[in-house]
Amino acid sequence: MPSPRIAIAGAGLGGLTCARVLQLHGFDDVTVFERESSPDARQQGGTIDLHAGSGQEAIRAAGLFDEWRALARFEGQEQRRVDPVTAELIEHEPPEGDFRPEIDRGQLRKLLLDSLAPGTVSWGVGIGSARPGEVTFLDGSTATFDLVIGADGAWSRVRRALSAASPQYTGVMFVETRHDDDEQLLGLTGQGTMVADDEGLMLWAQRNSGNHIRAYACMRAREDWRPSNAQLLELYADWHPSLRAFLTGEPIHRPLYALPVPHTWEHTPGVTLLGDAAHLMPPLGVGANLAMEDAADLALAIAEHGVREGVRTYESAMLPRAVDAQERTNAGLLDMVPERPIRV
Ligand SMILES: Cc1cc2nc3c(=O)[nH]c(=O)nc-3n(C[C@H](O)[C@H](O)[C@H](O)COP(=O)(O)OP(=O)(O)OC[C@H]3O[C@@H](n4cnc5c(N)ncnc54)[C@H](O)[C@@H]3O)c2cc1C
């Protein structure tokens, strides 16, 4: 019997994990359609901690556990909390065990990409819309498949085939800055993550590989607020100068969006969703793990039960798991950045 034709929208961590696990189980008619023109079209930012039990199980299912371990930064599990006014260390978790080592997102994505059969990803092919078993590409052409998997992230086009929901602004803004080889900032950040907070203003910094740091200032703000460095520094005026130094460098504004909870849909043969397309939630360290876990679960369920029953089995486990994670991350965001005061 020929392999079912499977289309995956999006070559993010979720889409690539799904393609890899399907190929490992003998599915040889899997295509990933990615709207970006090449693997390097956009800098793949940040660092991802793969959790034991979710992301790590997915990378194991992808047959890439040893390769991931060789790249993972176990020392990146270090957590430091510092006082915003004095910059003194007030809590410290040394890096221990292997519950959630870090890896650069770019390294993880490359590991997955390199593991796929040549030609699996069609670069520069965006999906405009989908229906069960059919996609319409951005150039207007269409193609049919046994299954269309929407792994196309927060602003998924495939999602519209199953649900009318769209992401809503959470009221919380991240402003990201990047720093290279800065000894003072590296010292404050340590090997992993540093966090400081003061009445609804937060700052956290994460060490990536190669002495690179990504810092995120975080506050309640208007959705369209686009602060300059000077405005940020003014907002954090009471903070210690060494912490305010994280607020220099080009600011990248990231208003945070989330899908409503619960986000669910009627099982519909021929189309399903995974990752952010299914359950976009505040970025508190679980989204990529869940996307990869969804992806591995879906592929394994298809391998065991076939396309039709496999999707049903996957959705019946994934949807309640997603609701649980959405509720936890929404509560976590509220705890981190309470509704009052609104800073900007
Ligand atoms: C600042 C920040 C930090 C984060 N840190 C962490 C963390 O430490 N740990 C963690 O677990 N999660 C983290 N997350 C969340 C995590 O990034 C996401 O949950 C995860 O990337 C979701 O993976 P995905 O494969 O579902 O979607 P994505 O990674 O968004 O991939 C979607 C892909 O689909 C492509 N695409 C989009 N539209 C189309 C289209 N129409 N046609 C074709 N292709 C399309 C996109 O170009 C992209 O390649 C963070 C998020 C943010 C914003």
C-alpha cells in the first residue's frame, strides 16, 4: 500500500519533529511547506530548555537523543535571582541533574532538519489556507493530501479550517535586547538564567552558546507601545546600573499573545494542529517542549493506528494536556506580571 500523503505546514520545531518521527516509521510521502525562503532566512533566536518527560522524550522518539545531549548545555540549568536595586544575588539554583538542559533553538532546528530525507522541506512555499485534505498555497495553487498538519505557529492559517479562534493580546510586553561577549553581563547572568523583578517590572537574561545573551524586559503595556532604550531606562530608573545595562542594544518588541482557553475543535478527518497553532500560550518555558511532544505523539499515533484513528487518538490526549499547560502559563504570567500596576 502506498504511504499516505501528508502535508505539514511550517518547519518550526513542531513540524520538523513530526516529519522526522513519521519518516523513521516508514512514511515516505511527507512534505513540510515552509513560507521562509531558506533555513537561514531568519535568525533562529534564543535558547530552549528541553524538559525530561516532554521535549526530551520527543527528541528520543526522533532518534536524536545522543546528538542532542552532545550539544545540550547542562550548566545552562543554573538559575540566579538578583535584587533589582543592589544587583546582589538573593537566590541561587546551581545547575544539577538533567531535567532541563539548554540548547540554542538554531542548533536544535538544524539537528532536526539535517535528519530529514533530502527534499522533505519545500522552502519559500507558504500556505494560504487549508481544508480537510487540501491546501491552497499563497500563489493560489492547490494540492490534496490524506492529512494536513498545521504546525504553522501562532498565526496559523491551517487553524482556520478547524476553529475561528485567534490569538489575543495578553497585556504583557517583552522587549528583547541582545549582547555579545560582555563580561559584566555574562557575570551577572551566570551559566543559565538570571531574573530580577520589582512590582510588575521584570528583567530576565539567558545565556546562549558562544557568550551570547538574550535579555527580556517584561511589563504590562499597551499592545502598540514601542519603547526606545531611553524610555526603557527611564522605566527601570530605580534599578541598579549593572542591571540597566541589559536594556541597551537595539530593542525588539514582542507583545505576547495567547489563544483562548480552552481552545478546542471538533475532530475533522484530514486536518489537525500541533504546537502554537493549537495552543499558543505565554512563553514560560513550555511552548517548544509541547510542540515537540505533540509532534512525536501525533506521528507515533499515526504509525500505530493509521492516519484517521491516529489523529483522533492524538487529539484526545493533546487537547486536555494543552488546556492544563495554558492554564498554568496564564497563571504564571499573572503571577510574574500582576494586572496592576499597568506600567505604560
Ligand atoms: C521570547 C520567547 C521565548 C521562548 N522561550 C521558550 C523556551 O525557553 N522554551 C519553550 O519550550 N518554549 C519557548 N517559547 C515558545 C516557543 O518558541 C514556541 O512555543 C514554539 O516555537 C512553537 O513551535 P511550533 O513549531 O508550534 O511553531 P513555530 O516555532 O512558530 O514554527 C512555525 C513555523 O511555521 C512557519 N509558517 C508560519 N506560517 C506559515 C504559512 N502560512 N505557511 C508555511 N509556513 C508557515 C514559520 O515560518 C515557522 O517556521 C518562547 C517563545 C518566545 C516568544
